[in-house]
Amino acid sequence: MITRSGVPALLALRDVPDLAQDTVKDWHRAHLNPALITLMELGGYDGVRIVRAEGPWLETSDGRRLLDLVSAYGALSHGHNHPRVLAAARWFDEQRVPDLLKEFPSPWPAALAHNLAQLTPGDLDMVSLCNSGTEAVEGGLKLAMRVFAGARHRFLYAEGSLHGKTLGSLQITGREKYRGHVRRFEDWPMVPFGDAAAIARALDEDARAPGGPTIAGVVLEPVQGEGGVVVPPAGYLKEVEGLCRRHGALLILDEVQTAFGRTGHLFRCEADDVVPDVLCVAKALGGGVATVGATITRPSLHRRAYGTVNECLVHTSTFGGRARACAVSLEALNVAVEEDFPGRARRVGAFLREELEGVVARHPDLLVGVRGTGLMLGLELAPVEVPRLALPIGRGGLQKIVDAYLPGIIGAELLHGHGIVASFMLNHPRVLRVYPPLVATEADLAGVAPALDAVLSKGWPRLLAGRVQGALSQAGLSTVMEWLARW
């Protein structure tokens, strides 16, 4: 909108909290992601306005308290607005030091890189700072290609993986939905996750290729997150490490979700006594306040990729390593160590797992089991097979509705009926994400199992009838709704 003076009518900072929710939705539709608002409307998320957040708790504009079991997909290990992390941000702002200045050596990225080198296993001492997890993974792919001077330029990755949504990361993402219509660089091998023998076969085949091997690296999540919180068999990563050493390929571990304590270890690779060649981290590194990621590697590999004056500017980032983000991350790392995030994840995770396993035992028709480790947990829904009935939609159509909507409906029921924010995994929609902040206590999480019991006790027909009645009725399927309601 243009005013009479010809100047655009811009909002001021203090105007934003007073925006009506309908205006927020309209502007999302007009300028951001219209279909995402439609998706939120299906679960009734569009009318929820979060006005405050602290620790594992959210507060809505109408005064409700919501328990966050999503933690921004693992980024909020410190919870919302951790007081020490916020204080670090305020302290930095008061110093009035330059935040974004690349022409001189800055103490802030130097200090963060030093602390990361102190914490990471083995000789992972060289740090390239960036802004997100997908950038950290891209940095690992690029480094590996440069280490081999382009002679090796392919990567092996796992089914069910999700390493990011930028172009390079999509090449090693194991779900067609996200990489669809994006032209592949080439046919990089994808193998089942947890199957070291499949990796051995792929590397052996590559070694016999005319002209020599072309696989630069094996890229894995030590625990698959969006693939459904899949923990590989014991010894898997160690065996893969040995295969990479034998074939001269780099082992690149994506610990964007797993790092800094979530699995009960500061880095999940430590559980298997594995030191990768490249370690990719982000999410919790910023303490829920800064946007920061890092690609961490060995000095010898960094020298091969970027070790001359002529090559030192080949991989840099304007915003990667800005001073304020580094200062906040410094404090976030200290909090994770001093508050013993790995120990908290093990202790509180054991409590929560026991609670969830009790829910599984009480609802064996709807649940398969609990997956994961520490406070990186997933609750798997059983496949639902609809009965053969004389309905206008047909059994196949009803089956599609159940498969597509039931997981989201369970999440919506938890939100609206029990004050719990939950979501399902991007690559495995039948696995409910249970990622509470690592600052959550047993008392904070005590209501999760009773809420799940209450929701699942309704059975899938009543759940479906309660949440998609409007949509199905508009489609002329009121008979289906009446049948579901009578179930």
C-alpha cells in the first residue's frame, strides 16, 4: 500500500504484536506460503497465537500453557529463551563491538572454534562457521570434493535420510518428495540405513570402476531423525568408519539433530567410539537464540581443501561466523556442558521412554513401539487397515484418508485437548516426534502419557470424524462421517 505522499506504508517494530491473527494469516498467504496456512488450518493450528515462551513451555494469547515436544526439530535443546543465553546476547549488544566485519581477525569466531575443537572427538579441530544445518552439510560435501581435487565427486547416503533442502543436500536426501523435480547431479548410491554390508558392496563396486574410485564420502546421520528416529545396530558406525578408511573415502556425519546432548552423548558418534572425517552441526549450537552451524574437520583435510593463500577464500560466508552469533553460541556450549545436557537426556529420557512404553502396552492396536535414545524419541503408529464396508467413498479412498490424516489429527487432538505441541517426522509420517527441550524435567513431562492415553482411547474412527468432518461433508461424504461417528 502506498500513502498519498507516495511513500510505502511500512509497519513499525512495535506494531507487530498488535496485528490481528486474521491479518497474520492473510499476509502469510499473500507473501510467504499459502499452502502451509491451509495445512495449519486442517489441524486448527492457524488460530493459535504464541505470545511468550520459556523453557519447555509456550503461552498463548488466551492464556493457555502448551508443552513443546517439537523443540524446533531439535534446535531448542536449551528450551525457549534460556536466561543465560539471553543474557549473553544482551551482554554482547552492550559492548558495542562490531558484529559483521570480515576484514580483520575477530576474537568471537576464534573463541567459538576453539571451544568446539575442545569438545569434538579426536583431531576435529578445523571449523567452518555457517548459518544452518543444510549449509554445514553442503560444506562437508564441498570439502570432500576439494580434498580429492574433483577426482572423487560422488557420495553414498542412506534411505530415509534428510540432510537439508538446499540443492547439494537434496542430492543425499532419501525421500523423493523433497528432491522431486530437482535434477540430480548424477546417480549417487543410496543404501538401506544400518546396513554396513550394503555400504561395503557399494564401495567395493566403486573401487573396481574404470578409472578408479569416484565416491568421495559416505554421509550418514548417526541416528536418523526425520527418517523416524532410527537407531542403527550396535557397531554399525564403527564398521562404516573402517570401510571408509579401507577405501579412502571420507566419513561425513550429520549431527545437526543429534549433537550437544540430545541422544545422551555430547556427540552421538562418541557412543560408538567413532571419529568422522567431517562433523556437521547446527540447531542447538545457537542455544535457541542464534542462527549458526559448523562444518568441522581434521587439519590435514582442511589443508588439502583450502590450505593456500590462493584458496583460503574459496569457502567463506558473509554471515557465517558473525560475532554476535558466536558470542551466543559460546554461552550455549557452556550451558550444555555445565548443566550436563547428555546426563539430563539419559535420565529424563529413561523416565519418558518408560511412560511411552506404557502407552504402547495399553494401545497395541494403534501403536508399534518407542524408538530412539536419550530425549530423541519417536512413537510409531501402527498401520490402520480399514474394513470392507459399503460406503460411497470406497475402501481404498477411506484408507487414503486414514493414512494421510490420522497422524496429523492425533497431533491436533494433543494440541487442542491437552496443551501439547507435537509433530510427525518428515520422512516417516507415522512416527510422532518426542523431542522435548533438554531442560525439561520429569514433572514437566508427566502429562504426556495421560494425554496420549486419552487421545488414543477414542479410536481412529472417532478421531477422524472429529477433525475432518467439515472437509468430508463439503465433498458430499456425509454418509462416511455418520458411519465414523457411530463406530
